[in-house]
Amino acid sequence: GDDSGSGSDSGSGSDKIVLGFSQVGAESGWRTANTKSIQDSAKEAGIELKFSDAQQKQENQIKAIRSYIQQKVDIIAFSPVVESGWDTVLKEAKDAKIPVILTDRAVDSTDTSLYKTFIGSDFVEEGKKAGDWLVKEYTGKTETVNIVELQGTTGSAPANDRKKGFGDVIAADPKFKVIASQTGDFTRAKGKEVMEAFLKANPDIDVLYAHNDDMGLGAIEAIEGAGKKPGVDIKIITVDAVKDGMQALADGKINYIVECSPLLGPQLMDLVEKVHAGETVPARVVTEETTFTQEQAKAVLPSRQY
Ligand code: GYE
């Protein structure tokens, strides 16, 4: 991976906090904005950041964490690509007395002493918000609503939880039918490819629920390629609310976006400082988020930062 950030000016063994951060990858607009937020806020807080990009591979993240342990960084933070399989490496960090902060995504380790805190969104809640919009949109209608779902990275917390929250809400009414559900790995290219396959296999799709904007944007290309109108012939709900997604929402190609904020940097640096100072921090820090309709997207788009 890449080393970047504010490390170059740390000079003569200064007392700067050294943070090792293992990022998932650069799979989406959300991730790019998240990386920038972390790098900018580390710089601002005077924290020396060692940054590596795992290219969506757990083995790369485990390697990066082991290397941070070897380098004796003060704190390790990472955004776990999948939920399971972290116990061994987290135990190694604990034995080396290096505190770990989970950023953005959760792990399924039952031993919660393996990390200090977890900052990020409530993904089940996001899935529920997506489902709530759909239920409202089809109120009073009785015909079957055929839904296709583009899931995020298999085994990742946001894919598991966004599927669950949405599924729980729509289960209340049998007219909602998920007729196909597959991973698009949170990328535009995969979203397009899988949507093309969905369209070939299912002539009668009413709704697309995509676990992020990028897959939704890829799917829009597939829908247009099939001669259909995204947002009209097929209603689209996505999650994130990055600029390109908000533009498509304002243009009427997406119908609803559930916001997931990538701007976790400032809060993360605050937690890093507190953990380093031995202060107690809350076990869970949940990001505050909203939702956007097409009209709301038009209003906020000019001032959207990412
Ligand atoms: O929604 C997606 C990204 O973990 C919340 O990862 C994050 C998700 C985000 O690739 O766009």
C-alpha cells in the first residue's frame, strides 16, 4: 500500500500521535470522500497518519495491521472489508497494547475488548429508511411490486445490514417481492454488469434497491441501454448521497437516497486523541444522517461537498 498523509514532517521523534489506518479500498465515491476526510483531519489534528489501501481484500488489511503492530504505532484504526475473521489479528494488537478503533464498518467478534470503540453509521436503520420510502410510495396499491437488489460487498457489514433493514420493513406486505438479489461489490462497473443480467432475466422489474449510489449509477447505464427510463419505468433507491448520486436524483433518474456520511475524519481524530490520552470513550459512536427526495436533492446539490 501507499504511505501518505502528514508523516513526512514528523521529524526528530516528536511526540505526535502515530495512527495506522487500513482503508478498504477506493471502490466508490463514498470511499474516496472518506479517505480524504481521514487524511485531511489527521493533518489538521497534527496526527501522523500511516495509510494503506487494501483493494477490497481482507488479507491485505491483515498484513497492514500486522505491519502497524511491528512499527509500534500508537493507535490502529481500520474499516473492516468483511465482518468475520478478525479475532486473531485483533488479539495480536491487544497483546502489543495497541488500541484499535473500528471505523465505518463493524466486526462480528464476540470479544468486544478487542477494540476500544466503533464509529460509523447504523446500516440496519439505513435499510429500514429505504424500505419505509417504498412502503409509502406504494400505499393503496395492491399489485405485486417486483424488486431487484444490488448488494454491497459480500460479507460486509453494510451489505448484511442494509439487506436486513430493508427486508424487515417490506416483509410486512406480501405485495413486495424481491425477485433477484446479487452482489455488485459496491462498484459502478459491477452494478452495471449485474443489472444487465437482471434485466435480461426479468422483463418486469418495478424497483431497484442498490446498497450504494455507485452501483445504482452503473445500473442506470444498464437500464438506459435496455431502452428503459430509470426513475420512471424502474424506480431506484440507493444509499450514500455522494455528489454523482445526488445529481442523478435531482435529474429524476434516482427516486430516493438514504444518506450515509463518509466524513468520519474529525470524529475519528477526536477519538484517537482521547484513546491515546487514556480517556474513556463511548463503545459506539453513531453518525447522524438524513434522507433525500428529488426536490431536496435539487436544493442541496449546489452546496454538496463530496
Ligand atoms: O456505503 C459504500 C462503500 O462502508 C458505508 O462502503 C460504507 C460503504 C458505502 O463502498 O459506497
